[in-house]
Amino acid sequence: MKSTPALELFFRRERSTLIDVESQMAELFEFSRTAGEFSPLLQRWLLSSDKSKEDASRYEAFDANGPTSAALAVLREKSRGVNDIRSMSLWNGAEADAENATLSSRTNVMGRPDTVEFALRVTPSVIDWKTPVEWLQKAISIWHPSVATFGPYWYSDHKVFEDRPGASWMLYLQLVLTAQQVPEARALVPVMGKNNKGNEKQFGTIIVSVTDGQFSDENPEHIKIANAIETRLVDQDLLPRYTDL
């Protein structure tokens, strides 16, 4: 995998104002517990800072019970008077590039959808496709995105449609899809949940383009498969444009 793998989610909340700092951080904490099961490098998170590395190492984002009071105080002060867009970014405090990971959340009042991004370059790298599927399933249960992707960050240079999400290694759509609709996919993972009556129901599908190893944006065959999935979905009007998210 040439570039850093990243999980990206796009979603809209049912509200007309920003959610509070506590709720936004609580969401990241819930996801971090699942990510932390993969590696000790994903178990400690700090508030990022654009001032200095020393400043970015000052505040622990979470303790065993959730967001720390110090981190919440910093974020409340930083967002004082902000009523349109709030971004918060965390990092794992690793000094070496080969151990680095970030986790970020952006919430908007109107216009662009809210986003969450989880990027990691850690050892061991993610090879088994079932691991990012677990991350996706957890993220979907928290944020209920309309679209989510996982794969090399620079796969975006290879996707077919600039105005739409790429299939990359994995693509989640809030649709029930079958193998007949996406025959190029190596796996289709149903995403289940409860409907209004409390009954189990499929709400979406994770499309996996490669299952026999790690997806690489340097492998022409992998790119060919992902591109074929994108084209197939667009031909059926199943892959939304960013402007429609």
C-alpha cells in the first residue's frame, strides 16, 4: 500500500446547530476503543496542535472512562464563539512516521456534510481485509454515514470519477446490494441494524474490492477492479456525487 490507509466517512446529522464538544469527542472515544484493539499504537490519543510538537503532546484526549476534562476544556475554549464549523483532530503521539495515526472529526451547520477521518501508518500494517471491515462497521454504527471508504489515501488519483467517492479497498453505501449488481466485488458485507420496530434489518453494504491481501494503489490489477466497481455503480445510478451527500 503506497500511501497511508485512511477511513473516511460522510454524513449529515438531523439538526440545525453544531453538536456540543462533549458529544463530538464521545463519538471519537467510542471509535478509538475498537481501533485500539488492533495495536497499542492506537490506544493513546492526544489533542493535535498546529503550534508545536510540545504543545500537541500536552493534552491526553481520553482516559479509561472517556474524554478527559482537560481536553474538553481546551476544545471548549477553542470553539468559543464558533457556530458554523468545528474541527477537532487527534494523534497517537508517535515520533516515527511508521507509527503515526490521526483521528479527526468535522461538524458543519449547513453546506458540506460532516466528516470523520481515521488515518494510520503503523506496524504491523493492515493486511487482513476483515480488520478494516470491523472498523467500518463500528464507525457506521456511531455516525450512520451515507458513504464511507477505506484504502490508500492517494487512491483518489486513480478513481474514475472526480466528483464521486472511489471504491478503493472498501466502499460503504447506504444501500442493499447484491452480487448481481456488483459482480466485480470480491465480497459484499451486509451492514445490519434495528428498524423503528426493533427488528433486525440491512441498512447498507460494504463493497470489498480485494480479499486476498492488502489493497495497493501501486497494483494495476487492484486499481482495475476498483475502477470497474465504480463504473458498474454509476451505470446503475448507485454511486452518489459529493454534491449529493
